[in-house]
Amino acid sequence: MLVAVPSASAASIAYVHDGDLRLVAPDGSRTRLVADVAPTTPLRAPAVAPDGTIWTIYGGILVRLAPTGAVVGTIVPAVPGTLVDLAVSPDGLLLAYVTVDAAGVRTTSYTRADGTGGEAEFGSAVGLGGPSFIDPTRVLLDDTTGAVAVDTVQPGATPPVPWFGDAAQRPADGALNATLLLGAWVGVGASGTTVMGLYATGGGPPAVPGRVCSFDSPGAHHPDWSPDGGSLAWDDDKGIWVAPVPSLANCAALTAKTVTGAGAREPDWSPLDVPVGPSVTADGKPRVAGLALAAAAFPAATGTTLSFASTAAGTATVTVQRVSTGVRKKRGCVAGRAKRKLQRCTRREVVGAPFVQAVAAGAVALPVARPDLTPGKYELVVTVTDAIGRTAAPKRIRFTIQ
């Protein structure tokens, strides 16, 4: 197919692999894990904002991640359905997301990136998907049959305007470069194989694009242009490809290489370089530290205040465990007095249901009120789970009920 080493002025490419979010240098020389999540709920459709933060789909929500993997924002879409695709505007202010209903119908909707909504104001494009922003308010959409439309995101919910069609290759899932002179769409070749079609787009709508050339790329998906408009990234069955596109004179003259292994999908260019050196939080999990109680001993009816610091916003879970001395038998710690050949151990028994509370990143203070506790020694076990299901290692602090 295409060979040689590409170059690009853009700094990195976000992509997903086995549900995890990663960054790769445009020449494939460096990669970095951004967010590692459980395979049951994979991350999907990364969309990089101009500040380098990365929007992605996690289950039924839109999540904004820092390049370090920290969650910096979440949005619950107002339009129902299964989330399948996502795009962010060049100024970072708008999001276009695609849902699929039970009948398989795609709908593209719009919301503000600051979480203040917008779906009712901007409307939705039913039956269209594959969003890619042309500029801060215009979005490319397709109907999967070869028709490409332009939707203007503005109050009043105006319908999308047809732009062009290509019945021969049925373009879908496309994008224009920064100059609006070049476009790339996934299509279907004469033999039924997946192809990447390159188009001269004449400065964007309303100029009618013309397909200049195309090349086979089995399983091709999600073409995306570098910020300078000079290089194209896409994925197919072999991984993520990157190719400089100095002109559209001849697809055979393009040079490209895979910059990842097979299984990497949904590339989206980032203006930031891949960080050098180890990640500060390599697994991306939240951290809990600095546990303290306003009183270490108190009556159950009085309660106290628990304080700690969390590196991430999320859901704090506080569990109460009764602490006592037992003896070790086999692999467990059971009640009883220590006898010859039996070692003492610390028994922990959960008492009641955990206390669950939404918390912000930073300093946290939570009331501890458990009037059901009888006098004795206890521990509080604290964890925080962020918006993409990553849970901090548990931290413990002891207290006494008088």
C-alpha cells in the first residue's frame, strides 16, 4: 500500500485501543497511556479541544480529560440513545454527539462544552451522523448513502443543507483540512472494499467538491487532518496511518506509515506534544490522602467530621468497619483468643451500608454520623471513584465510639 515516514507539525494524535485512551507522536516514536478503564465500559470517539483536553464517550456520558488522564468535566446528554460518535468545535465551545436509537437510526445533537446544554436550542439532525466541524458553527454530516450535508449550529434549529453527493463511492465519516481546500471521506470501491477518497473542496461550502483520487484501506474509518492541514490520519485494520498530503494530484504518490499496531482506532489530532517521561499517575486513578477526623473518639449520637483530599472529582464511598483482635486460622482472621501456635490478627467487619457522596477535586469534608454504633474501635475506609470508573486505593483512619 503506502510506505515511507510521514512528518507533521501537529504534536500528537489521540486514539483508543482496547477501550483505553492513548496519545501517539505523528511519527510513531512515542506513545502514552492517558486513561485506562475497565473493558466492560470502553472509552470511545476521542475529540481533542484546542487546549489539548480530550473529550470522549464513556458509557452514557461525555467526559473531558486532561492529557494526564484526570477528569476535568462531564456532560450527560439530553438526547436519549446509545452514544457512538463525538466531535468538538475548533474553538472548543461546542460538542456534536451522535446517538443511535433502538431502530438503528442515527441522530446528531449539539451541546455547549461548558455543560449549560443547548440541545433544545440548536436542535438535532435525525438520520445523519459522522460529525466533523468545518468552523466554530458549521458541521459536516452524512447519511451513509453518499450524501453529505452541512449543519449550522445556531438558535432556531435550522435543518442541515445538502452539500454534495458521490453515488459511486458513497462518502461518509469525512473531514476538511484547515484550509478548506482538501477533504477526505471513507467510501466504497468498485470491488466493494473500503477506500479512502481524497477530494478538492474549493474552500468549502458552497463550492462543490470533486473526488481526485482514492486508495484501498480495508476497514478505514475516521479520517482527521492535522491542525496545519498538511497531514491526514485515519485508522484501518492495520492500525492508525499518517500521511503528508502536499497535493491531491495522485494518490499513488502519497507516502504514509502506520504509527500504531492493529486495534488502534478513532484518531484525532492534538495540538500538544506527547509528554516525555513517566506519567505522574500512570494508571490515571484518583488519589485520596490526608485523612483526618475532627475528633478521634466521640459518642455515636454526636458524630464528627471526616476530612481528606482527592485528586479527582467523583463519588466518595465511606465504609465503617468494626475493628477487633482475633486469631489467624488458615487464611482467615476469626474471633477467639490467641493460643499456642495461633497468631493474633486484626479483624475487620463491615457495619451497615456505606455512605456515598459526590465530591469535588481538592479538600473534602464529610459528616460522620452513625448513632447505631456501639462503643468500641472502628475504622473508616475511604475511596473515590471518578467519572470513568477508576477507583482510588482505599485509605483508612481509626476512631473510637465512647
